[in-house]
Amino acid sequence: MRKISILVLLIGLLCQPLLAQDLVEEGDRLARWGAIKEAEASYRKAQQTATGERLKLILFRRLALAEALQNRAGAEAIIEALESSPLDKDARLRILVTRGTLSFYAREYVAAERSFREVEELTKELNGPHASLARFAALSFLYRKKVAETGWPTDEELAREASRICKPLENIPRKELLEPLALVRANNWYKIWVEAYLRKLLKSPEDQEEKLKKLSGFVHFLDAAMLGRFLELKDPEAGSLVIVYPLLMAEGLAESHPAQAAQWISGVTKVLSLGQALADKAQPGQNVRPTGLAYFRARTAEVKGKIQLAQGQKVRALKNYAAAARILKEAELEIPLLSVLLENVAIRLKGTVPAQPEKLEAALDEARRLALKLSRPLEVLVADLLRAKLVQKTGSADEAVKLYEDVVARLEREAPFLSLRSLDFDIIAAAYDPLIRLLSQSGRVEEALQYQQRRVAMNTLSKNSLAKMKSQDPKTQAALTKAATSQKEDQELQAQLEAAQVLNKSDEIANIESKISNNRAEFLQALNDIGKADPDYADAVAIRPTSFARIQSKLPQGALLLQYSLTDTETLIFTATRDNLSIEKVPITRSELAQKIRESRKAITRLSAELESLAELYQLLIAPVESKVMQAEVVILAPTEELYLVPFAALIRTPGAQPEYLVDLKPLATVPGTESILTKAQSSLKEEEGIVIVGDPDGTLPAARIEASEIGSLFRDSKTYIAEQARPELIRQLSPDIKLLHLATHAVINAEDVNSSYLVMAGGEKEGRLTLGEVYGLDLDGLSLVTLSACQTALGQDQPTWTVASLAQAFNLAGAETLIASLWSVSDDSTRKLMVDFYTHLKQGVTKADSLRQAQQEVKSLSRYSHPFYWSGFTVIGDWQ
């Protein structure tokens, strides 16, 4: 649920000078106290008789209200009225800030950046409070964007940047009381990216106790300062400054630590009561209900419901959700209301068959109508997805399958135009998992596996950014540019449609809908052009289902494919050879398995002697299909989600002083998607074939220089580039004679935009980056192997589900057949030996998978490196031959 901006505090002050008319003064007073509905009514009455500059000032007041409520359509309608007459630079500035802010809230970051870049330039020409606040907003957004691209800053950098960003606020005279109010806005923008950090931490794989310590420490500094600001302003809306963080804490801890979450929510309730008391005192006898407080009252009721669910109090939880919906309806806050309606139905569908399904049908109808009214296609899909779940519980399985298939088809078709990250849950899992489970239960194993393939592809596709993908082929690049442009235009047209719907402009609505249809047709044509220019590239920009029978026919004799599928009720293991396809079901849920994986990772990375978790994972992931594994010559793993974190080589079959690991049984390889099996394998490596080795480009990996030198000495035709020599141009201009590329450097994964992830090369911060988007466009045809021998090159911090697939896909589409990458920050000395041993075996004609296996066994045999931390971190991704 989106939070309400605190900009209502600034309405009377951002529109100086104040008008003398009673209606406007009344509107100012109501707006200052957060009574948005009443303030809007006052301004509308005042507008009826206003003209010229007076009318313009009233419209700017209404624009601030629209921004405060995140009402983009209403804001655009007001901007249209304002732009009907000439505007000075100050007026243009206010409009740009509003557009940038609302684009940011809508997660349309390209449009937001465009607006705030203009704000940044325009404020260089202007002075005064408006310009100072606008510059502050622009600097806040642009720094938030930087944080998204480079990761969360250190405390020192955060303090330094906060000082720089808040510098414009010093230009606002304290005597006008704008200074403290400007700080409210400062905290509002600061809060936006602080909240992003909190949400990121709440979803992190760390154990709950460590997470709790970080959260508590992060929130602690807010207590005295924010409560002091709240009391100084004596304003109920300012209470959100001391509400939002504890509210996020309570929400994040609701499932894992409900008792502690209840303590946080108790503090929120006290602040809400104090805020309402201040509002009542300011407007005695008028029963003022500030909209901001209404929002937080509803959010508090919702979080209380989550806590009660965690405590098994479903009836009480549903009462709180109903209360949240009622508050939001009264306040006419439709966007958060839509979220609560959908969540309420989702809760009722958990567990046993729901009572009174007809009431759930009615609730879904209401939510769907509201989603259509608000032009929110993603929420329409969620409503239909919940309807499929309702039918699954109360109707026939066949009918449910048809409904799920319809949702999946629409999701795949509309994904390029949807902001999937704007939801508080994983719609991809919610759509595909029950469908896969229903198909497997009815014996339709091949269809179930087909949808699991599409699910993996959808995960990767949803993280790709067309605007960041590059190609050296002019036709492919032109089609990519056209597709990316169509995506941006679709965002703008959707905003225009929303505004036209609010104003009931039927002719304009029809015209915009026609433009949207034509634009999407152009987008699909661009995808078709990409497929024609470079068929392999099409897999990165669209879902192209491949018959599993075709994939199965390409499996080599002796190869066993294990495709995993995680659901909320069980784990499925699809096993396939060239002649057989079957499925095994393991009674462990996604969350239970994820916890065991985290325990195993902790044991490995902390060099623990207690490795029982690795034996447990063997029993769950390998033992159910062990007989088939023992008959295979090579095991091809197709993991998903948290399973990308598992070092399969280190899974323990027989515990003891000398444990037997999976790597001791069979050579292993990972494929990011089963379609990669269709890639034609090269013949074994020849000694005279060339290798390019990059070592320590930025001077932070001294051991990598020794590694590069030792690997280079193994090959007759080797070229080694160290430190300043290792520039990105080496890879961009790689000779077609080169078959091996070894990169002993860092890879920095961007969780917000995977195609902005990059390999660190020489040349500094700007010139020394080779982005994943660029990798797509490289000409690496004929390259047999890329090895990323560095720190945690396979996995990002937040979503390992798609990072491996994205890395492998980028290098594969550029022409490389195989990627070797690490699952955690590896030891320099053991890595050096592992890599030298690996290339020694590879030169002798051994397959890539078996070369890595033998190298791991040799490192493991040394007593100082016998712990899995030292030898099991690397994995072969792609062609294993």
C-alpha cells in the first residue's frame, strides 16, 4: 500500500501570497490539518468566481492536494488548466516537481528523472523558497536513483550526501516558518529511500535475529528527533514522521516476531491518538478527520491484522482488514483501498475451503471494477488470479486450470507494460505455481514442466531493461531502441488515459486508447524484428515456449536433467533423460526449504564444522531421485529461486569424519533454463586454442595477479592483462580466435536493474565498467568459456532467483557457451589452485563439468582446504561438455 505524501503541510505556504477570501483561508486551514476532502471543496467553490492570477494560485493549491494524495490523473487535469495560459518559470518549476514526484510514486523512474533533471537546471536560474524546495526534491530523487544503481551507502557517505542534499533548505528564511516545514518535506523525500532500504532488508535472506538488530539500530536514531519535530509543529500530519518507521518495523516483524511487532504497533497507535487530539483541538466541534491520519489508521489496522494472522487469530485479523477498508472508503483513498480489498480476499482464501464464496466473488467484482476505474491492469490480473484460486478451492480443478492459464497468458503478454515490482508479493509465483501443481496432480507432467520453463523465463524477463540492452548489429539495435521507446510511450499514454477518464472526456479516451493499441502493435512488431535479426536475442525480450519433447530429444545419452519447482505446499523434482520423464514430490514448502538453504550457507561461509544442513539438503533434493542419479553419467541441474544458492557439489550423501559429497559421485552442471540444452556444444578444447586472462583491474585483488600468471603459463597462446592494461575494450574487441576468457575481477550486481550490473575493469568509475546490458551486444561467437573468478559473481544481494539466469543469458546471447561463476566470496589461495587444476584438466580434453569436478576433488583432498567453503563455491552454468 502506498503511503501519503506530507506535502499537505506546505499548501498554504507554497502558494504565497495568501488570498484574503474566506473560502481560500478556510481551505488553507483545512488543508494544513490534513482534511483534504473539505479543503478541496473549499478551493473548488473559491475557483468558481476567481480569474487571472487568483485563479492560478487556487489551482496550484489544488495541485498540491492532488500530489499529496498521489492523484496523478487529477494533477494532470489541473496542470492542463494551468497551461491554458502563459506560465512563468516559477510556475513551470512547481509543475515539474509535481510530475516528477508522481512519476516516482508510480515507479516510472525514467519519466521522474526527466522531470527532476529539468528541475535541477531550472533552479539554477531561480531563487526563493519555491526554488529551494524544488532543488531539494530534485537532489533527493537523483541521489535515490544513484543508491538504486550502486547499492546502499555507508553511514559516512549517507551523512555527507544528506548534508549536500539539504543545503538548499538553508535558503528558506526561518522567520517564515518554512524552515521546519521544509524539513518535513526533507524527511518525506528522505523517507522514500529509507523505506526502500527497510523493505530491502526485511526481504533479505539473513537470519531474523541479525535482521532485527539492524532494523532496531536503524530506527533508533529517529525517536527523539522525529518526536520532537512532531511536537514542535503541533500538527497531526507531521505525526507520520514518527509513524512510518515503526509501522514498517511492525509490518516486517509481523510473521517472524509478532510479539515485538505488537510493541511497535502500540507506539504507532499512541501517536495516532495524539495526532487526532491535536486535530480536534484545532477545529473544535467540527469532527475533522485528517486524510493523512486516516491513511495511517487504516495501515495500522492492516498491520494489526497481519500480526494477528501470525498469532493464529484469523477472525480478529479479518475484522481489522474490514476496519481498514471502511476507513479508506470514508476517506475516499481508492488506491490503498484496492490493495486492502485484494489482500482481504487473499487472506480468506488461505487454508480451508472459504465460507460464503459468493461474498468473495462480490468482493473480487468490487476490486476488479475499482482496478479498471483506476486504470491499474496489474491489479486486474491479481483480482483474476484470486478468482482462479477461489475456483480451485470451491469448484473443479479443470476450470481452475483454464483460469490460471488465462492469467499466465495475459501476464506474459502484458509484462512489458506492467510494473511487477510495485506489488507486495510475487505475482509470478502466485500465477505459475498453482498451475504447475494442478497439472502435475492430474498427471499432465510434460505440461507442468513446460510451465515451469516459462516461469523461469518470466522471472528473467521481468528484470531485463530493453533500454539498457545493446547490440552491435544495426538492425537488432534499431529494433531494441524501437521496443524500448514503445515501452516509454506506453507509460505516458497510460497517464494521459487516466487523466481523460477522470475528466470523462469520451472522445479523448477513445483517441488515447487507439494510440495505446497502435503503440503496442509497434512494440510487438519490434520484438518480431529482433527475432528476425537475431533469433537468439528474442529469448531475452519475450517468452517463447519451447516444446519439452524437442529439448528432451537433445539430451545426450547418459545425461540426467533435474528441474526443480518450489511451491507453498511442496517441492517438485522433474527428472528427464532422453527416453523418460517423471516427477517426484517432496513434502517441504518453499519457505521451509529456504530456511534450510540459509542454514547451510551460513555453515559453509562461517567455516562451521557442523554441516548437518548439507546432509539434510541431500535427503530433500537428491535422495528422492538418487537411483536415477547413480545411473547417470552427468547430472544437469535446473534450479529455481532459492535453489540457486545451493552448492550442490557440497551436498553430503554419507556424513562422518570423511563425508561423501555429491561431487564425489557425478560431474554436475547448472542450466539457467532448459532451453539452453538446445545450444550446440563445441568439440573438446585443443591445446593451441587461445585464452585471454584479465587479472586485478582495479588493484584490489593482488592474489588474482598470481592466478592470472599461473593460468597463462598453461597455454601456448595466452594473453594476460593486469591492472591498467585490463580495460573494457579488450572484451569489446575480442578476437574470434579466442576460445577462453578468464576474468579475475569483481562483478557488481544491481538488484534494481540487472542490466546495469557490471564487471569491474580498469579505467575508473565511468570508463572501467562493462555492464551486463553491453554484454548482450558483444560479439563473442565461438567463445567456449567465460570464467568469472572473483567475489560472489553469481549472486546478487536480494534476488539470486534471476541473477544467475541473467548473467548466463547475457554471455550466452553474446555467443559464449558456458559461464563459470562463484556462489559466495571465495578464498584467494584455494581459488588459485582450483582454477589452475581446472584448466589443466580442460586442456587434456576433459569436459568442463568433469574438469571442475576433478579440480574440486583435488582441492578438497588437501587438509587445509577440505572444508566446502574452499572448493564448492564455483559452478558450471550452460554447456557442460
